[in-house]
Amino acid sequence: MMHGITLHSLRRNNSRRSRWSAQKLIASCICLLSAMHIVFVSHYIKKIPHPSNSFGNDGPVDGNAPIQKYGLTNQDHHADQLQKKNTAKATIAFAVSLTSCSAKFTADGAAILKHSIHLASYPINENSKYSYKMFLFVHPSALECSKPFEKLGYEVLVKEVPINVSEIEGTFLREHVYKSGCCGDKEFLKLYAYTLMDFPIVVHLDLDSLILQPLDELFDAMLGDESHSEISVMYNNEMPRNIEAFFSKDYNMINPGHKHPGVQGGFLVIKPNMEYFEEYKSIILKGDFRSGGGWDGKYGGYFGAQQIQGLCSYFFE
């Protein structure tokens, strides 16, 4: 009996010693791995560039901050130091519109968009032949929030709506255009892209967009370069000799069977043309936008149809 108890006690003690040894071994291993992890992470962090030296920053863009705050370096404003032996084929105007100060982080979007264009253009991008210049069309009511754009290198052009809504002949458009879509009649500011006559091509973009690669194929095609034969054309049509615009249709905004989808208003590539600008104004002032039908009774039925999305679809077709 005693022997049995003693034997049981010895086994229990041996078991405890075994468990204790195992626990100490595991704990030691964990401590060693933790120490190695800390050393590795510390070494890695030292190699990460500080946000102030890269494109990012610690928060929303401050309109009163120096230009470096926006993630732009002196290279953005002194690209001549990086010029190649040959000059750019042409300078493309990139434009955005600002209709109010209600949207948040517009300056952040402007900084990121410009930087993406910068990286996709000559001379920074070796695959591009075209340099760029940035423009902002700003409504007078949004002038106070356009200061960051100036610091970013945008040329700020203050513009009123190109037409007077009260002079629109069509009753439905006159009574609804100023309160429909994202920006009402102020979205017509985008039409001022046609007035930048000092540039062969203007690309108008929304502030929530990015350029991820050069658009040289489009620019070459619009400027008459014969090497554009491989560009896809909708419905297997032939590529026109004179290309006045590139755009995309917004099929996600229409129901199946709709024959006239709207243009994606956030991406327009056009040739400046004052006659077209005046023609757009005439179309708007005539106001043939019908309730339930759209422009000419056919180009509508989706968000933004009264503005650029529907107007450009009607104009281009």
C-alpha cells in the first residue's frame, strides 16, 4: 500500500518535472522567436522611406501647406532637368472641373490625379511622346477651395456656366437641369475643354480618376498617325480618318435593350473646337430634352442624362 502510494507519488512528481521542463522549453523558444521578430521588423522599418519623401502623406491635403505636402517633388516643376535629347511631340491639356466646395478631399484627388498623369507622360515616362499641362475650370462659387490646385500646378480658369438656364426654350430642361445629376447645370463647365485652342488635344477627367499608362495611341490616332490601325472600334466599324473625340459608353447605367447609352462623363478626349462649343450651347438653349425620353426623345433614361452623359451621347451620334 505504502509502496503503491510512494510509486504513485514519484510518478506524479516525474510527470510534473516533465511538464515543467517542456513549458520552460516552449517559453524559451517563444522568447527567442519574439526577439528575432523584433530585430527583423526594426531592421525592415529603417529601410522604409518616410512618407514625406514619397507620394503619401499623413492625412488630407492641407491647402496652406507647401507643395511638398502634396507628394510632389521639385522634379514635377523642373522636368527640364530630365529632358531627353528630343522634345515632346506635343503638349496635351488635362482638365478637371470644380463646381462647389461641398466634396471632401478634392485637393487630395487633384494631387493624385496630377501625379499619375506626370508618371504617364513625357519626359518621365520613356514610353510617351507627349508632355502635359493641367487646368482647372472652377465655378465662382467654388473659387475659395481652388487654392490647393494652384499650388499643385494647375492653371485655374474661373468660369460661369456657359449658358443661362433661364434662356432654355424647352420647359422640362429649364425647370429640371439645375437640380438633376451630380452638379446640375454647373456640370456644363466641362464643355470649356473645347475652348483650350492652344492645345491639339484636351483630356477632361473627374477628380476620382487615375491615368495608369500613356495615352499615346489615342493621341497619335487623333493627330493623324497611321499606326493606329490596331485600335478597336465598336461594332467593327472602320476607323474614321478624322477623329474628333474618344469616349466610352456607360452601359452599367442603362437597362438591356437601350439603344443610346450615355457617355461616361468622367473621361472625354477631344480636339478643341470653338464651333463645337457654340453648337453645344445652341443644343442646350433649344432644350429638346423630353421627359422620359431625353435629348431628341432618345438620349436619356439614366443618371446625368440632362448633362454631359446624355448631351455628349446625342452630340457624338
